[in-house]
Amino acid sequence: MKFSMWLKALQVIPHVSKSEWERLDIISRWLIATRAAVLIMTFISAAIAGMLAFQAGKFNLGLWILLAIGLVFSHATNNLLNDYVDYAKGVDQDNYYRAQYGPHPLVHGLLSKRQLLNYALITGLIAVAAGGILVLARGWQALVLLLLGVFFVLFYTFPLKYFALGEISVLIVWGPLMIGGGYYVVTGSWSWAVVLASLPYALGVTSVIFGKRIDKYKMDKDRRIYTLPVLLGERTSRYIVIGMFILQYLTTIYLIVTGFYTLTLVVILLALPSFLRILPMFRQPKPENKPADYPDVWPNYFVAAAFIHNRRFGLLYLLGLFLDTIVKSLLFT
């Protein structure tokens, strides 16, 4: 029973009642409370950093494991704090978007405020412990990266998200910070080429958060939460997301043309059918009501589409990197 719930919580954000919650084990509760299904986005960033470090001949398995743990638990901590802060500010109440698409630990009475903060504290301490070991291994530069990570974890929800800086923060965190910084702590060297190589995937993660903000555009506008979609407008934001999708492919092709990658990375073109399926969705406003044949993830609409595309693109990007590594090892041996 518990293993099936772990697997489910890693794939979707499962709806559970109070009585069902009370029967769950602590790991299932943590996975649901942290919205573990979205943590794969962070793991993929860690995996890309590790793969690029391996290509450079400087891969360290122990440091990479610490990196992956630190990044994933940092993301989980941010999700917990996001729910706490928005609930404490009164945003997540009155059937707000967040409480509709999945169980909100506080809104639905699954955890008390103190219990949620304990979850966040323990999760955060695990992340900081992993980061602290990396600082000991790599010095003050790694400390700067750690402090930047702490800053975004603590202040993403407020004030960054509330003043049109949340979306930009996501682009910075999932690209240069996670992949570029992750590459540094694993290898001990900084690479601007790796930062550039982080952008195709970082753009995908940013498209997901943009999709989420468009989905709750009206609610955020009413609550004076000035996300970029609220400032730019719903229609403009939809086309910006389309532009992000296209840039994912163009930047990857650029990296191939310039020789950073071999032709193996053209495997990302297998994600094009996913892009073409969701393209018509982003060319039209979100429906007022759930379409009859729509999956049971409503009111997630644009965010769900962007997440599916990003997961497919990200896994293919990883596959391309794996094949790229094999090809380069054969060419240079």
C-alpha cells in the first residue's frame, strides 16, 4: 500500500481526504505535502550537471549525490514554505487555485502550522547539510552558491513571486544556479559553456511556472499578486510560453552547430509531437470550465501541458547527453 502511494505521489499530486491522510505513513505524507511529483524537474537539472561533469572527465559520484540531495530537498523546502507563507497571508484560502489542484496541508487540515514548519525545518536541514559538505569540499565559491540557493528558497514566495521576479528567479535557479553551479561543485571549475547548455532545460521549467501563473491569472490579479503574466497580460504571456518552447529547440540546435554537442542531441526533436499537441492550447484562452475529455488535473491547464512537454524534453535532453558522452568517448579514444 505505502509503496504504491510513494510511486503515485512521485507521478501526480494525489487527492486525499483527512481520513486517508491519517492512514498514510510519514514518507507518503512528506511526498504529498512537498508536491514531490514536480521535484523531478530539479532532479533532471542535477542529472544534467552530473552528465556534463562526466563529459569533462571530472565526475565525482559522492559530490554529485550530495548535489542531487541538496537541490531536491531545497525545492521540497520551498514548496512547503510556499504553502505556509501564502496561507498565513490569506492567499490560499477561499478556494484559491492552490487548494483546488491538490491537497493543501493547511487549507485541508492535514497538518497544523507547527507541523508544516517542522516538515520544512527537517527538509531544509537535510538540504543545508548536503550543501555544507559541498562547501567544505569546494570552498568559498560553493558557499556563495549555497547562500544564493538559501535566498531563493526563503524569499521566492515573498517578495519575489509577488513582484514579477518569480519567473525570472526560476530561469536563474534551474539553469545557471542548479546546472552551472552544480557542475562547479562536482568538478571544481566554472564553465560559461555549461551555463549556456543549461538554458534549454531551464526555459522548459520556466514555461511550467509561467503556465501556472497564467492558469491563476485572474485570481492573482484580484489578490494583487503581481506575477509577470499579471503585468504582461494573459494573451501576451501565452505567446511568451510558446516562444520559450521554441527557444528550447533553437538553443539546443545552436549548441550542436557550434560543436558543444554532437548530432546525438537532435534526439530532442522527438519532443516536437508533444509541443505540437499543446500548441493549440496556448493559442487560445483557458476554458472557463473543465473540457469534457480533459484529464483529472483541473484547474491545471497550461501548467499541466507545459509540465508534460518539459518532462519529455528534459528526459530526451538527458538521453541526448548520454549518447553524446558515448560518441565523444569513442571519438577521442
